[in-house]
Amino acid sequence: MGGDDGPKKIKVVDRRWFTDNGQPREGLGGSRSAPASADSVEAAGAVSGATSEATAPRSDAGGSAAPTPDELRPDSESRRLPKDLTIVHLIDFLAQQAVILMSGAHGVTKDPDQARVFVDFLGVLEATTRGNLTPDEAGLLSDVLFQLRTLYVQSSQ
């Protein structure tokens, strides 16, 4: 055991978008900002920001990062799909669709009932992949589902 430098310190950071009483949280820092309301959520920024930083596969794991919004733009020259699609890409795609429909972003008519279909798809994905995902992937899916369900309740009121 040799060089004991004392107890190791663990830093816990709460990155949930909402407080216990359902109010949007302030000061999450970086690109992970809480949406002010379902009406003001920008779909790509809200969900991609929540997933890209913490869940993008790391280079040491042999995966590729999620595509940037510029790579997915129709007018972009690089409209090709990423070489290695992962479960993270699927979660991100379904979550973005749900947020767009809940918020009415990008000129899409606000339709919380249709958004619920995408949230339900993610719930089915969680149930059918239980035990087959890495802890990071399972945590991402659980977090995204919680956040989307919270947004759905807010947008339905």
C-alpha cells in the first residue's frame, strides 16, 4: 500500500435539467443548459447538448463521436452517415424528434401527442435492451427518458 495520500475526493455534479419541484435549473454550465420552457427549447441544442458531451464514445473505446448539426444539415456537403452508428445515435435521434414536436421548433406544429410516440419508442428501447447496454449507455437512455417525460408533462399542461 505504500504512498497513501489520504482519502480520495469525489466530486458529485448534479446535471439534471430540473429541480425537485419541476422548475428549470440555472447554471449547468457549458453547452448543457436547461431549457427555459418547452416552448423555448431548440430541439437540436437541447438534446444534443445533453448527450454529446458526456456520452459521446471516447477515442480510447474505439467509437466515433455523434455527428455535429453541420454534418446533418441538408445543404452540407457531408451528408453521409457516420461510419459507426451506435445506440447513442439512435437515442439522440429519437429524443430530438420528441423535443421538436413538444416545442414546435423549426417551424413544426407543436404536437405533444405525437412527441409521446417517440418517448414511448425510447421506453421500448430501454425495456428491450435492459442488461445489454454499457452503464454509460443505460444511464444516458434513463436520463434522456426522464428529461423527455418531464418536458412532455410541461408541454401538455
